[in-house]
Amino acid sequence: MFLARRPHTARLLFSPRRTASTQSQPLRSLRTTAKWASTAVLASVVGVLGVGTVIFVHDAFTYQDRHVNRVPVSPLALHPERGGPKNLPIVHVQVDDDQDEENKRLTEKPRLVIVGGGWGAMGVLRKLRPGDYHVTVISTDTFNTFTPLLPSAAVGTVQVRSLIEPIRKIIARLRGHFIQGKASDVVINDQLLEVQIVTDGRHEHIYVPYDKLVVAVGSTSSTHGVPGLENCYQLKTISDAQAIRRRVMDNFELASLPTTSPEERKRLLSFVICGGGPTGVETAAEIHDFCQEDIFNYFPKILREEVSIHLIQSREHILNTYSEEISKYAEKKFQRGNIDVITSARVIAVTPTSVLCSIRNPDTKVMEQHTIPTNFVLWSTGIAMNPFTQRLCDILPNQVHRKAVETDAYLRVKGAPKGTIYAIGDCATIETSAVDHFMELVEECDKNKDGKIDFEEFEDMVQKIQLKIPMAESHLSKVRELFQLYDSDADQSLSLNELMVLLQELGRKITALPATAQVAAQQGKYVGSLFTRLARHKTEFETTKIPQSQQDEATSKPFKYSHLGSLAYIGNSAVFDFGKFSLMGGLAAMYAWRSIYWNEQVSSRTRSMLMIDWIVRGIWGRDLSRL
């Protein structure tokens, strides 16, 4: 029976039905692949046609002839009356104030003048409500710049157009006005801002009246008394980034010439960055990435071999405002990339061909002088006072800060009439000394007028200090211990001398806010929200007759800074400092860094352009054109 069944088994194994089934599997897989491929192609075609249709419809309704006839313009806008201490034209009426009914209504609103177009100014504009104020923005640039990505623009990682947004588009929501000019002086008694404008190459001056003035002019770079800084580049504006990019490309092109000597080639390919803060570190990282990814591929290989990047820092570590863990991580990252990090060093002078610096010898602790040949120097070492801020400090009493104008807790400029002039961003610093309020605090808190402050009176004083100087809050948490510490004679009261010592020590412990975009943005949003609340309670103020000097306190709490963390790009990786914990990593951290900056853009247009730039750079590399 076994022999009789074998032919039947053979027929089952090699039956035509099983053979056809086996042969049909590749055909089915091929059909499935073709189906999905055709579906993808069809979807792409439909998508392209859909996008094209949307663009066509948009163009059809957007591109049309518009005719405007007999636009009403006030004679005072065309021929302003003169006045003020210098008998200058006073811009009481803007050219477009009478062009429609909405603009006419705004002329009856309080005049809000904002000087500057940076992070602080944008924060104010974001929080204002349309129709509350007659807004005028005065800036030397017609656009807002996203400054954190200027190092990327300096080497072509992103295009400069992706970092700017026209101010007129930003203020259109508020029907605001824009004047391209530079604030030069202010007449406080008459509430007139003097502005320098340029017409036909000539400098002229005008007065712009204000009810509220916001000073957000930023800062300049500190020179530290170093000679030869005219041979350095800075990185604060779009023009700076463009100039740096041209110099970097010129250096590589000159170094590629066969007639360039080896010594001159090394000097051309030597890049020196003075300053180990975020700007200096990110610029060094961007130049390094540019050499690794684009110079290596499109220029002679010897150029990449001879490139040298030097980062000079006066402190013991770069990124010294970040956690020590982050500083060491960045230094090790740069060391692996052959970036020369020079710490505990001072720049002595800068010449057209070299940088002279003194470096502390780690063994002998003696400062030794070194010369670094170079054809590119970036100066990024701290801030100094803007000329307009300096003028404001000169005409106001008790303004003695060397780098910024001092404000109170509500960001009002000290010495100016309360509720009229505010200062935010790099040009301002919030007062940290309670000594200036010594007599006021004693008069308010010394209930029994015995010339001493007992513990109950001291508790009341602590609350008042926290209102006047919010940054002192963390140092006043343990009230009983603080009281006992300075009660030197243990008589359960503080004499005026003991209280003065306490306030002096308190002022020394408080650290001023850093001059960062994050601080400026938060201050701008605070002032914008404050102004919105003031406008909302205007009728109430008129009814209750609350004076302007007390309206800020009646509607808002003092400004309180909330640190959201610091971040920096260090070359295809990034670091984050969130205070209590830190994050350091490679590509994942870099994409997190990009996502944060992408989200902080002021418009959808710049977000789109920035995303396109990153995609283009990833696929085709940076643009090597010299424009």
C-alpha cells in the first residue's frame, strides 16, 4: 500500500494548482506596490494642483488695480508747526491720521511712542489692544531682527531675509505709525522726543510729542579701553552679519589663490572671537560647521587643514553664566573640534593683522603676552550705554548707573514723572538698592516714632521692600533670622545704623537681570499688558480722580522676571540651562534648539522662510556666493 500511494503523493506535491499559487505571490506583491506607487503619484499630482489652484485664486483676488483719489491729509501733517526749546517741527499730526475714520478716532487716544524695534518693543506691541493708543514706533531700521540667529546668518546657514520682519507690518494691527530715525534728546517738561531723521542725505531734527514714552534702544558693545577695535567686527545687526559673511568668503577665496604664501594663507584662515558668551560661542561653532561641511567639499582641502579658530575668554570658562557642567561640556566639544579655547586671557590690542592678548600661565600664574595673526576678529565682550540712554541719564537726577538707565519695579524711569517714561531691555536696569528708600521706609514703618524698628515693624518693612524691589524677595524669606542677624546689640530692635547696614548688604546680594532677549521680551510684554489695563480702567481713573503717578500701582503688580532657561548652539549640538537641571546633547538637542527659535519668530512668514533655509542647507549646503 505504501508503494501504491507514492504516485498520489507526488501528484499532490507537484500539482498545477500549487505551482500557480506559488507563481502568483510575486505578481500580487508587484500589483500591490504598483497600486501604492500610483496612489502616491496621484496624491502628489492632486496636491500640486491643489496648491497651484489656491495660489492662482489668491493671485486672482490679490493682484488688482487700486485707485485712491482725494485722500484727506491735515495741513499740520504737511507743514508742522515749530516749537520746543530748539524751535523744531513738532509732529502733532501724522500724514495718515485723517485718511479714514478709524485713524481719526485714534488721534483722540493717548500718544504712545516706542523708541526701538527690538525684542522689548515687539513685546509691547504684541500685548497692546487695537484702538487703545495712538502708537508711533521710532527706529533706525525699518525691520525687526531675530538676533539669536545672527551667527547662523553670518556664515550662510540661514538667509538674512529669514530673520527680519518689517515693522510696518507688525504695527498694522494697531494702525500704528512708523518714523525711521534716531532718538537724540527728550524734553521732559514738554513731553517732546527729539528725533534725528535723514532727508536727501541731510540730517534734520523733529519733535515727536508723547503721553507715554517707552525707551527700548538696546545697547552698544563695551570697548574695555582696548585700542584698535576699528579692526573688529561686531554681531548685533543684519549689516554686521552681512559684513562678516563677506569677510569670511573673501578670506577663503584669497587663501585659495596659488599666489598666496603659506604664512599669509594661515593668517587669512585664522578666525579670532573675543568673548566667550553665547554670541561668541555660537559664532565659533558656526564657522567650524561651515568649514567642516562646505569648505571641505568645495574648496581645496588644504584650506580646511590650515583653518584655526581661537575663542578668547577673560573668565576661567566659556558660557560662564551657564552651569559649570554646560561650560565644561562646551569646552570639551570645542576641544574635539580643534577650536582653540583661551581662558583667563585679556585682549591688549587689535591690529589690522593680529590680536595681542595676555594669557595666564596655569603653572606660574603669570600673565604672558601672545600674538595671534588673523584677518578676522569678532568683538563680543559685554555691553555699554546707548548714546540716547546716556543723554537720558544726564538730564535726570540720581541716574548714576554706568551701563543703563535705572528703573523702578514698574519699569518706570527713575527721576522722570511717574507714568510717562518707561525703559526696557538692554538699555535699562531695575534698581536693586533699598538704601535709596531708607527714609521713606523708616517714616512708613516706624509706627511709634522711637527711631528704632522692632520685629513687627520690620515685618511690615519687608513687605514694602518686596514691592519696591521684587528681586529682593528670595533674600528676605527668613525674616526672623535676618532680623536677629543684624540686631547686633540684641535689644529686639534695629537701630537706624543697623537697618542701614542691613539694606546695604541686601543690595550687594541682589544680582541685576542679564541683558538678554528673554529679559527684554518679558519686560516688553509686561509694559504692553500694563498699558492695556490702564486703557481699560481709564474711565474709572477719571471718576475716582486717581493721579497718573499712582495708576500703575492701582492696576498691576511690579514686574517679576521668570527665567525660562538659556540655550546655546555649539556645533551640530546644543546645550540648555534651565537652572535646576541642564540638557546637553547632539542632533536631538540641536533640533530642540531650532524648534524653540522657530517658535519665537514674530510672524508666520519668517517661520516658513527659516524652515526652508534649514531644509535647503541640509540638502544642498550653504550658499557660497559673495554678495
